[in-house]
Amino acid sequence: MTTKNRYDLDPERLATTDEHGNRVYLYPEDVKGKWKSLRMKVYWGLILVYLVLPWIYINGKPSLMVNIAKREFTVLGQTLYGVEPILFFLLLVSGLFFIAFMTTVFGRVWCGWGCPQTVFIQSIFLKIEALIEGKARQRMALDAAPWNFEKIWKRALKWFVFSVISLHIAHTFIGYFVGPKELFVMTMQSPGEHFGIFTATMILSAIFLLDFGWFREQFCLIACPYGRIQSVMMDENSKVVAYDYKRGEPHRGSQGVSKEAEGDCVNCYNCVKVCPTGIDIRRGTQLECIACTQCIDACDDIMTRLKKPTGLIRYATEVELKGESKKKTIRPFIYLGVSLIFVASFFMFLKNSEKPQLVFLRGVGAPFLISEEMITNKFTLKIKHQGDTRFPIRIEIADPLYMDKISINASENPIELDRAEKKVFIFFKFKMGTFETGSKMVKLNIVEANTNELITTKEVPLVGPIN
Ligand code: SF4
Ligand code: SF4
């Protein structure tokens, strides 16, 4: 099929593919409008979160850090120690169901408004490209031009700036896992001293550079799994960026249609020219639409100039466009409910796991030692502690009958819960003949040393010679 211009797309193939299957590089035009300015505010807010937050310290700790090796999770100056992988699992599943809820109600809002891919490309990389190479037409002409001096310096400058920004993004990303101060110290040293971190940072920088600088919309169209599955979550009640075909069609220039019978669409292709994935939204909701709202602003601009009402392209549901009344569906509420259940499980699990877990393991060798009429039982106490507080605990004999008869010596008592996992050696000493049968399960109280508040109780089997 022949098309009139590069924006009159072939319905049989992707806008970014030619008849031979090769990539058609896009030069999306810039746009101004209320949605664009709102989006830019959101983008810059997110850039602050993505790029600056981990470098800010609160209470002497990074604002956000996930130390996988130590199983520590720091957020806004509070650290959870010994974080169990199940907590991440619960948060992840909750997040997935929340995204499903958002997609069902608001369509692909994440792609257009929050995804780092869109945020970085739209607010940084495309801006730099336009600054160095000019507007869409100039960029297209530069691409087609032979390698002259202008093309060489513009390309070299563009890729140099892209590389610096990609390096910064990659360093920030790695900073989320190793801590910004530690990362800064590492970068001051020879790469050989931290070869793993250095290699990971370089590979990530290269990925960001290629993706944000060149691959761009192809990632959304080909590689992103969310892009593939979002159509399953959306239905006719989902708010999407949509073309009001009842108002717009038949568009200007449609075959066999008189001027009087034409709809409001003047077939200017501005909605296609600004689209970062190159599609024509007038053909209906498409998998390639990332809901960036560029086409809304482009079309509103034309409608304003033509003194027609804006909103020929707008956020709308399919049901609204058809003029039908909203259909009731419980699907979004199910997604939201499941998400909330997982969030609640996260907090319940967190609360329960804040209690230190103690395991008494009998020491190797003889079960008891006798010295000067005294029996000693040696134990290794393994403690797991997860939470954001550090406090000392004390081990006491709970049974009043044995309080004065059994003494507890420990390599540390009170025991400071200052890390996720700890081992302490405990020695229980008692006189020969303390237990009539030679052994006894003795109850222990584990109390918080500062407040004497009971945390938990434990039992240990103490043994001695049979009388
Ligand atoms: S169709 Fe509109 S909202 Fe969708 S990606 Fe293109 S410009 Fe963005
Ligand atoms: S920008 Fe509006 S008027 Fe122009 S082609 Fe797109 S829908 Fe039609």
C-alpha cells in the first residue's frame, strides 16, 4: 500500500518499521500544552526522587538504600535490619496488583507518567538532543546529511553529554545498593579494587546510554513485559488517551465526503508527528500507546486555532466515546483488594518479625562439665533480629525456684541487638544436686534490658549427673 507522507501510516505494520522490517527512526516533534507542563512537573519531581534522593542523608543514613548482602533496607533514615526476602516478595506482589489496579482504571498511566524510561527520555535526553541538533526537521535533515564537520561535532557533543548523564544515572542506581558514600570512596580508588562494582556500573551506563539515546520507543514496543500484558488488564471502562471518532470522523480529505459532512479532524497529522511511538491514535487504542498525552496537547492546539472545542483527543473510556453509560465492574476493586491484603501482610510480618528470634544450641562436646561441685552447661545462642530499632536484651531465669540456684554467664549479657544476626556463648552454672532427676527444662525470660519489659520466653534443657 502506498502512503501519502511519512505520517500517513501503513495499517499493516508498526510505525517504526519499514516494508523490509528495518527500523524507521522517529523524530517526535515538541509540543506545548497543559498536559505537557503538568507532565514536566511530575517528571522533574520523579527525577529528584530517582537521581537525588539516594544522595541525601537523613539521620546519617542514605534516604533510600537496599543492602542485599547485609539484608538491610534503609528508607528516610530508618533501617530495617535482617530483612527477610519474603518482605520484598510481599511488597513486590502488592506493587504488581496496584499497577494492575491503576492500569484497569487509568490505562497505561505508569508508562506515560512514571516509568524512568519515559521520564529520562522525555525530560532529559530529548531536550539535550533538541538543544544540540535542533527541532525534529533539523534532526531528520542532520541524520540524512553526509558526515561533514557540523554533523561530526554535533553528534560527538550529543553522545558525550548523553554518556555523562548515563554514567550519573548508573552510579545513582548502584548507589541504591552499596550506599552513596561508599560508592564515592570506590570511585576515588582504582577500578581494580572494586572490579565487580566497576564492571556493573560500566555495563549499566552502556545500557542506559544505548536505550535512552538510541533504542528509545523500541524498548516499550519490543522489550517491556508490562507493555505486553497491559491490554489484558484494560477494558472498555479504562481511561485511556483516545480519539473521539464520533466527533472527528470523517476527517478532512476522506474520500467521497463533502466538506459539510466532514468531522472536526482536519487531518493535520500533528497528533502523529508528536507521538514518541509514532502511532496514529485516530486508529483506536493501540498497544504502542504509552499514554504520554502529547497528542492531546497537539490536537488541542489545532482545535483552539480553529476555534473549535478542545478534547477531540482526550482521556476517555471506550464506553464514554460510544455514548454508553458506565458499566459496573468489580475487577479494579479485586486488584486493589489483593494489593491491600499483601500490604497488610507485609506490615503484619514486619511487626511479628521485629521480636528477636532466639535459638539455644547446646555446645559441642560433653553435655556438662563438673568443677568444684558446680555443673556448667554451655550453649550457643543464635539471635536473629529484624527491625528498625537497636536495644539490649537480658536473659533471666523465669522459675522463682531456680532464680538463686542457677547463674547465667554470657560472653555478653545484656546482649546488644545491633545487627541482624548474632551468636553469643551462654554458660548456665548450678550446684550438684540442683535437679533431683539430673536434668530439667528451665524456663527463661528474655527481657528488654532498659525497660525490663518481657519480650519472650524460652526453655533450655539443663543437665547434670543423676544423684
Ligand atoms: S498516541 Fe498519544 S498518548 Fe499515545 S503514545 Fe502517541 S502521543 Fe502518546
Ligand atoms: S491533531 Fe487532531 S486534527 Fe490533527 S490529525 Fe490529529 S486528531 Fe486530527
